[in-house]
Amino acid sequence: MIAELVSSALGLALYLNTLSADFCYDDSRAIKTNQDLLPETPWTHIFYNDFWGTLLTHSGSHKSYRPLCTLSFRLNHAIGGLNPWSYHLVNVLLHAAVTGLFTSFSKILLGDGYWTFMAGLMFASHPIHTEAVAGIVGRADVGASLFFLLSLLCYIKHCSTRGYSATTWGWFLGTGLCAGCSMLWKEQGVTVLAVSAVYDVFVFHRLKMKQILPTIYKRKNLSLFLSISLLTFWGTSLLGARLYWMGNKPPSFSNSDNPAADSDSLLARTLTFFYLPTKNLWLLLCPDTLSFDWSMDAVPLLKTICDWRNLHTVAFYTGLLLLAYYGLKSPSIERECDGKAVTNGKHNANGHSCLSDVEYRNSEIKPSFASKVENGIKNNVSQRTQLPSTENIVILSLSLLIIPFVPATNLFFYVGFVIAERVLYIPSMGFCLLITVGARALYVKVQKRFLKTLIFYATATLIVFYGLKTAIRNGDWQNEEMLYRSGIKVNPAKAWGNLGNVLKSQSKISEAESAYRNALYYRSNMADMLYNLGLLLQENSRFAEALHYYKLAIGSRPTLASAYLNTGIILMNQGKTEEARRTFLKCSEIPDENLKDPHAHKSSVTSCLYNLGKLYHEQGHYEEALSVYKEAIQKMPRQFAPQSLYNMMGEAYMRLSKLPEAEHWYMESLRSKTDHIPAHLTYGKLLALTGRKSEAEKFFLKAIELDPTKGNCYMHYGQFLLEEGRLIEAAEMAKKAAELDSLEFDVVFNAAHMLRQASLNEAAEKYYDLAARLRPNYPAALMNLGAILHLNGRLQKAEANYLRALQLKPDDVITQSNLRKLWNIMEKQGLKTSKT
């Protein structure tokens, strides 16, 4: 028990500094934008959607069905919202629990001595676990490992009680249930059933390869055959149900996720896929270079036989075959128990007996049991479990290393990554056992005390180095900036691109732009990076450059709806309404099939339709606007905030004088977001129009209360007061509006109008002058400034503004009439005019 507690404590201590870490990398999509975590989403949706919140049967789904993990995220969200501390705490506690269970499992194989302790400490400290524990989405792997070990331990109990106790099938039921739970945390959890079968055949029954078929054929052990058959049936059932639930279709991935799978060369695919397990084993053995992402060109394709990395592949598979041969060959005479040599089975270590291999071959293929009498009834009671031989542990270790990794090898279907460190969480158990049992075998084999000490301390040093690397790597996971900077040398394109997003959020605009351009230097066709660079340029008013990058993004990925959306918005603001209309229409026609994030796509399509409706609205085509708004409502995803769309629906009905329909949509807007200020203002205007003055005033005042810094609210309230004849109050609201939004032309211009209507001409002149400076080429602004100067007796200035307005709009009748009146006054006063 001490070994379990110490190993768990080390696993806990090494990751305590991650409790202060922020959300990183994939955490955003799995947690921050996942609708399945929200309380208003029915919790049953978790069992129909994938890990990222997309419907599992959707063509663009990742097919990663992990409902128990998502359910744990939802519980985190319910308790602590989006505070990352609680999410990290659960991950660290799960890792500590898995470490304790792994140490208990190691004790069954290695005994109570220090080698079990070594195995537990190695697992607790291994740096390959950092992504799974420090990265919140890695909880899927850690949770799957917890139930993986519980299932395996239940099966070990089933083996030890099989044929001698009625509880044996209870343990088998526990095996099946825990295996199912492990698979519902992450897909590879189901492989525990195959590992259990390996344990039963090669460890518990200690069969060698040549003994398996004769044993089954001669029916020497029907209980073994029954257990293996039930494991096979349950595993097949789980996999069949899993395949059916995801729509009987494998997921599809982009070529950047797994370049080898997309390669046209059979040779390149074959060589690369054979090499990747070698690279994964190296990360387990020497995790000196780790990265948050190994996609794209992080591992270059092996395109020819002459690639020197093929030597690594040959060495890897040769070593693997030698280890398998060692584990399956006929056993040697000498055995060991917990690091102590045993010959002919005479030595007993740590309370565990060991048969010699000679004795074992002459015995029955089943565990030994003794009979005892209790109250006159003879019962079969199992003796203490015998420690397996080194060969047995090697086979089990290899199965733990290889079998859970098989789904990631592209053997049965292509996966969406090149290397994923968190996928190695379960296989690392086999690695830690293999290293430990290898060190123990060497320790037993050598005779000199010095060499024994050297082997022991070398193993301990390896654990220390692993622990130090884990502590350093945890520092990289403290925040996204450090994480992405650490990945530049492995995957520069992805790392620079993600770093650009972080720098942009920190308002480091020039650094963010450099990061995006660095990403595009390494991979010029990344649609997301082209789009992000375009967005950065757009937000900094570099519209021509932004349009260029949006078009490149669309060329790279024609289904990127967000690029169409922002292209249309720029074109609309530039007055290119026909181009904007065509862009919005094209965006609205893009289907969401085979898209990685259909929710984000649908949101962009809805926004495109919303802006297209606004374009029609501004052109006075209210019926067309309504038709587009209705289409937007039909295509709108669950996570889309609809208040602005509903409000514009109300505005369109208002312009068509369909007041009951307008009121309905204003109310819908307020229901969807009770503090939506535009809906308060537009609904207030409708109430005023329909004679409900007191209610209208309440909505105007509520809008001001919601945001006292928004000049637009004061302007609308001032207009209401003006219509009510409350001129002094209206003038105050106008001044307040113009002061708060002194750079907003519409607010300043309307404030000047209101002040003029309130006969506060001096104040009106001030704001007309400001409006004219905001839009020096807008004829209406110049004409109104001229008019107020005319009224205030500043005749020559008035004339200059009238003339400027007529230069911009020569056929404006009102300006021409005002100018003639002005000239008459100036002539009467003997002032020189431009016509004279």
C-alpha cells in the first residue's frame, strides 16, 4: 500500500503547478465553445454528439465518441463555470488515481519489493503524460486509463477465483462494465479486453505459443476457453455498437492532419506508417523533444528506401520480434521473484511462491489451490498468487505497449494525427513495466554487487530525469504563448499560427502579424492562417490587404464561410453593394458537409444572411430583407446569438407598417437577450408610435441604464423627448449623446438636428461643424452647417458651406434655394457675394 500511496503522491506533486494554468490549445473547442456543457442544453445530447459537440452522424464529425469525458466537463462547468483551475484539479487527481492503480497492478506482477515501487514512480513521472494531464482535453486518455486498469484488475480477480467461487462471474461482469466505461472515455479503452486475454493465457495460465492450440483442442481448460470467448464476444459487441452509433462511417480528415494518409505514393504511405511507431517508442524512451501538435510536416514523409530513418524502423521491429520470441520461447531453468534468484522453485520471496519452470511444466495448467474445512464443510480456497516469470511479464508488457496503440497506427483506418502524445498514456504502462522488468532481470543476472548497485541507481536516475523533464514541460503548459513557442521547432507552421492568435489577443498587433507571416512562410496554403491574417488587417483598417488574404483563404478552402462573410462586409462598407450581395449569396449556399466544425460554419452562414438582409434593408427592399432574415433563422445553429437578427426582423416589419409583427420580433429579441440595447430602443420607438408613451419612456431609460456610456441611447431618448415637446430635456440628451460619441457621425449629426429643433442654435452650430469635419465630403452635413450659420448670422461662412455642398451635389434644390436667400440678405447688407 505504501508504494501505491507514494507513487500517487509523486504523480500529484509533479502536476500541482498545472492548477494555475489556463485553457490551452484544443481546450477552447472542447470546453469553451462546446454547447453540450451548457445547462440549457439537454444532457442527453452528450450521448449523440462527438467530443467537440458535433452530431456524431454528421459527415464532418470527428467521430470521437467520449460521452463520459464530456459529462465530466459538464459537471466541472456546472460547479466552476469556465474557471480552468477546477478542470486541471480533476485531471491531476485522475492521474494520481491511475498511478496508484498501476502500482497495484505492478505489485501483482513484481511483488511487494522496490521494483514495484520503481515501476510506479516511473509511470508517475514520465514526461509523455504531460499533454494528457496538463492539457484538459487529455482527461479522455486519463479517464480511459482509470477504467482500463479497473477492468484489468477485475479480470485478474476473475482468473484467481474462476472455478472456485461464485463471485468469479461478478468480477467478470465488473471487467465488462469497466471496459465499456473505458471505451466511453476514449475509444482505445476497449483494447483492455485483448490485454486481459493476454494476461489469462500467457501470465495466469503461463502457456507458451505452441501450448495454446493443444490446450484448447484437448479441452484441458474449458474455463479458459469460456472466458476468452466471452471477452471476444463483449469486445466485438462494443465495437459493433460503437460503429453503428457513429453512423457506420469512418471520420474524414484534412491532408494536413495526416499527410501520409493523403499521399498518392503507396511506398511513402507504407514506409511512413511503419516508421511512426518507431518515433512513438523513441518519445517514450527519450522524451527530450515534445510538442503540442505533430501534424503537417512535423514528421516528414519517408519517400524512398534510401531514407536513413528506415534503419530505425528495421531496428525497432527486430527488437520487438526478439522480445516477443524471448517471452514466448521455452522457459529457462532459472527464475526470479522480485529481484531474487530462484532455482528449482525452492526460494520464496516477499510472501509469493515461485515454481521452477521444470516443476511448472510438470504441473497442471491452472493455479494451485488448497482445501480447508470450515464448520465441517470443505471449501476450495486459492493460495497466494504466484509471481509470473520475466518472460510472462515481457509478453504482458508488450501487449500493454502495443495493443492500446494499434488504433493509432492507421492499420484499420486513417487517424487525424501523425503523432499524439496523449495517445501514449495507456501504452506507457507497458513501457514502464518493460523497462522495470528488464532492469530487474539484469539485476538478478549480474553477480557483482557493484553492477547490481549500478543497475539500481541507473534506473532511479532515469526516473529522476523523467521527473525533471515533466516539471520543465509542465511550465510550457502554463499558458498558450509558452506552449506554442515551445512547439516552433517541431511544427513551425502550426505553432507560429497559434502564437499569432495569442499575440493578437494581447493586442501585440505587429508581433501577431509577423507570427502569421512566419506560419505562412512554412506552409503558404493554410486557409485558417490566411483568414486570421486578413482579419487582423481588417481590424486595423487595412482593407485592401485584408481582401487579398481573404481571397487567398477562399482559394485554399472554398468552403471557408467566415472568409466570405468578412469579404462581404468590407465590400458593403466600401459601397460595392453588388459585389457584397454576390459574396453573401455564395456564402449562404455552401453546405456544411464534411466540415470539421459545422457549428462555426453555420454561424458564419447565418451572419452572411443577416448582413445580406441589412444590405437589402438599407436599399429599401424590405420584403427581400425579410425573406433573407427568415432563411437565416432556419439555418441558425443553437449557439448563434439571435437578438440582432430578431431586432432587424422587427425593423423590416416596422418599415412595412406591419406593427403587430414588428412588436412580436422586438419581444423575441428581448427574450433571447434581455439586455439587448438596440431592441430596447427600437421597441421604445414602436411603443411611442402606437401611443404607449409611458412604456416607451421606460424602455429608453432602461437602455441608458444598461450602458450609460452609449451616446446612441441618449440620442433616441432625446428624439422621443423632442417629439413630446420637452425641448430642454431633449437638448440635454442631445448634448450628452454628442459628447459620448463625438466620433460617430450619425449621433453627432442627429444631436445637432435636435438642438436646432429646440432653438439652441449656438449649440447646434457646434455639432453641425463637428459632423462636417467627420464627413467633409457629405453634402447634407455641409448644407446643414451652412443653414445653421445662416440662421446665426455668419453669412460668409454659410455661403462657403453652401457652395461646397453644391460642388458635391450640384442639383440639390434645397441648397440652391438657401443659397439664393443668403445672397439676398448679403446684398441688402452690402456684403460681397461669390456671384458678384
